[in-house]
Amino acid sequence: MSYCENCRFPLPEGAEYCPNCGTRVKKPPTPPQFLGISLGKIIQAGVLGALISVMISSLQPPDIRLYFIPSFVSSVLVVFLFKARRLEEAVALAFSVYLFADAIVNGIILGSLYFQDIPLSEVYRGYELTFLDVVTYIFNPVSALIAAYLGNRLIAGGRPEQEQPERIDYGFKEEKGPGGVIYETRTDPRPHKV
């Protein structure tokens, strides 16, 4: 329970002003959020997804390019592990995985080439850019949205249908007595679905 800073009166839940002295209640600062998700959770998801993506990428044979597949698989997994109930949360998590995975994988590759003093032109000598290369890199952000949707659907498929809460109708009875009007509240014994 919280108390008023001015008069130490116990404050009801969600009060904006003290009911005793009228002082404005100070709210604790909220952490920065993006699409309803805390920035810390986005960073955690991005780092975890990037590590999974790097592990998947390290298992690929040297003559096969996986393009967006490591980021896609790790995004679906991270959205599922972080239990993103809303699609906006799933999209934020999936894009953070793609962003971190691309940054970390490219940082490792380019960093290792830099420290070994190997020019990039030497690494890609003989490699011809294909139409598939262009299309897959254009498709990369779209695959992040698909990964977010699939991860979100995996979560929704794993839980039972949400039941509608029961609605209770309240009524009142008014009686005039010797001391004035007496009100009595009562509930309708028949619950109704919302």
C-alpha cells in the first residue's frame, strides 16, 4: 500500500490525488517501451535470437547459402519463448532478432576479415551476384513479419479458447424506513455471458 507524501494518508489503488489533502500522487517512472514491450525485453530477445541465428549459420555447409533462414527460425523460436501474446509484440521481437542477427553475423565476418588482413574483394572473388541473392535480401523484412506471425500463432495454438467472463447484473432494492431510505444491493442469480 502506498501513502501520501504530504499527509501520510493511505492511498487507494490507482489514485491520482490524495483523498485527504488533495496532493497529486507521483507515479513511478515507467521503463521505455516500444509497441507495448519494454526496451530491455526487446534487447534480450534480439541478443538471444542473434546467438541462435549465429549457431544455425555456423552449421551451414560452405557451398550453401541460407540467406534469411537462420534469422527466420530464431525469430519464430524467440517469439514463442517470450510468449508474445499480441502481434505487435511479436513483430517487435522478430525485427529485433533480425537486426541483432545481421549486425552480429556481419560484425563477426567483417571483423575476422579485418583482423586477418584479408580484403573483401579476395573473399568474394569468383562470386557472381544472382537474382536469388537480390530477391532474398528484399524478402528479408517480409520474412520477419511472417516469423512474427508464425511465432504468435504457435502461442495462440497452445492455449485453450479464452472463455468469456461471466457478467453479473447488480440490482438494488429501495425501502423507506423510519430512519430514511434504505438501499440494498443484490446480484441476479442468473449469470450472463458478455
